[in-house]
Amino acid sequence: MSEKILALLIQLITHVIDVGGYGGIIALITLNSSGIAIPSELIMPFSGYLVYLGRFNLFLVATAGVVGCNVGSAVAYWIGAKGGRPLVLRYGRWVLMNQHDVDRMSWFFDRYGSIAILVGRMLPLVQSFVAFPAGIARMPRLRFHIYTTVGSCIWYFCLAWAGMKLGEKWNTDPRLEQLFHRFHLAVELALLAALVWFVWAHVNRNRSAAAT
């Protein structure tokens, strides 16, 4: 059952990239950066694997990621700047973002300032929400997009490069395939458990907030 669920999640991402090409990467990363936690840790390595197959160019893959990140971040920034914290809290539940997430992102931004945008682009989950507190704080737009570009470029290039290198070694190093077949079920179960916990925790927090 876990294999089927994970296969569907991964299939969605791979299908969008297969059909849309660089545009598919831009679309997925736009969603990721605007608050919908579609993991870039799946998007970019698969894109890197397609670099290995000769379908994509590594630098264009990273560039597509940067473009999508800036577009999605601009949307999240605008929501934070125009609606402020109340609007983010009101509609954040539609993308499984609640007050706890906003508090955590606001603390991260307040503590580290503008550099939080640069670092946040290279942290799982944080990258999906970090633009909201930047908008709420009205961080200067030029600086916001410069940090967004630098941080996302480094992260997406590294992820795509890793996917490309894994593709190169897959058929030449039998240890990778053996390791995958030995541990893939455990990894899938762990990923499924993490996904279920993430959704359950956010739904529970939303219910608790509504009850109070």
C-alpha cells in the first residue's frame, strides 16, 4: 500500500516534468515556493536524472528552478505584504500551514533577518513558507529577490547535480541497485510515516485553533 501511495506522489511530479519540460519544473517550484509543500528534493533530482539521459541541460534546470522560486516567492511575499499575518493565518490552512508554522517562520526571519531568506531556500519545508514573513515585514523587494535567487540557485543546482550523478552511477555501480532493493521498503515506509504525521499534525492544530 505504501509503495502505491508513494508511487502516485512521485508519478505526479515526474509526469508534470516529462510533459512540461522546463515549464513543468517552473510550475512545480512555483507551487513549492508559494506555500504548497511539493518537495524540491524530488523535483530537482529527477530533473537531474533527465540531464543524465540527455533530455535537459543542467544549468537550464537550475535556472528553471530559480525562475519558479522567484515567481512563487513573489506570490507569497505579496500575500504577506498585502494581507499581513491575519490573511496568512486565515487561508494558510488550505495548504496545511497554521499559526505554528507562521510563528516558526516569523521567529526564523526575526532572528536571522534578511539572511534567513538565503538560508531558508536551502532548508526542507522552510523554503515553502519563508517568503510569508518577509512580506509581512516588508523586506525590500530587490534584496528579497537577490537572496531568493542566490539561495535557490545553489540548492537547486546541487540537487539536480546529485540526480545527474546518481543516474550516471546507477548502471555502472551495482552496489547502488542492490542497496536500493534492500532498503527501499524501509525508506518508503519512513517517508509515508513522515507524510502522514505532517498532515495529521497540521489538521489537528487547525482543529484546535478553530475550537478555541
